[in-house]
Amino acid sequence: DLVLHDGLVPAAMQASFPGASWESVARRVGRKTLTQARVNARMIAAARRGRRVVRRKSGDPFVFGRGGEEAQALKAAGVAFAVVPGVSTALAAPALAGIPVTHRGVSAGLVIVSGHARESYEPLLATLPAGLATIVVLMGLGERRGIARVLTAAGWAKTTPAAIVTNASQPGQRVWTGTLAGLGVKDGLGTRIEPGVIVIGDVVREASPPGAATRRRKAEE
């Protein structure tokens, strides 16, 4: 009866559910008009009125999607619910750009961090040995220069391969490839705020672009 969706769910999806009401509860950077408590309350109130509610997210609800918080709120309110896993953007965006986040002989591990604030990523990245694993940063475009500084200070080479995938899976998907030193300097994104995923590590060299589905912009070295 009711679909509460985030800001990255394609509008065309609504056509598949003609009888449902759709409400945006997006909390994108710079436009956080709703608190998480209000989102929780909206779900609970609708369910208690007998409405069948879907909380539709992009990616996986339990990977930086606040799905855990919402599940706890529903449980505390005595509202029955089911969780449908999704494919995290941390895996989907690199794959759509042809980048394997792990690759035999190149990277046997993966670290996923939230990049929206320095206090979120620095404690982990500052202690991660150089080249030990592939790093995937979600919600980090605004902090990409800071992320590069933290890693280079921790011993990562400035020439470490890096990539940025913006608007993954959408018609406007773009992929930039370059180096750690080029993040925020040569990537051409400026200060634009748009959905993007950063990949750092030697796996970027192993990319197999999916042809015309993705337009690639090569960094100037």
C-alpha cells in the first residue's frame, strides 16, 4: 500500500506498483529534511493502521543504509517485518565499471568505508597497511582529497590506481580512472555532489570495461 523510498530509486519503478502510494524519505547530503526517527515513526504508524509497507532502498539495506536501525525500531514497536537483501553499491558500482574488487594475485581482501566525514574513515584507513586490500569508499566524493591525504600519510603510494564511478547503472554513468594523487585534483568532478563510489587499489588496473555501456574518461597523468 505504501512505498517509502530513498533518493536513488528510479522513478520508473513506480510504474510496477500502480496501486501503491510512493513517498520519498531521502536523506541525501545537504538535503536532510527528515530525521531517522521520523522515518521510523512513519513506517510504524502506517503498519499499525493496517497498511502494507515497503521500505525501498538502493543497494543493500544493511550496508550504510540504516536498515539495522529501522529493523530495531520495528522490532521494538512490535511490528512484524521481513528483510530482502540487495546487492551493495560497494560491489555493484565497481562491477558495472568492469573493476573486480578482488583479483587473484592482486588483492585478496576488501575494505568498505563510509567517506562522508573524516572521523568515519580516518581511524581505519590510517592504520591499513599500504596495498593490503582494495578500498571501496561510499558517500565519499566530498572527502576524496582528505581520503587521499590520509592514505598517503599512512604509506600508500601517490601512484596507487584509483577510480570513481558516478551514477552507477544509470544512463549517466561515468567512470574516471587515475591515481590516488588525482582524487579531487584531476578527476574533473569539482565540487559536484552526485552518487559516486571510489575504488582504490591495484585492481583498478585489472578493469575490463563493459564496452559502450560505460563512457570512460582517462585521467591525465
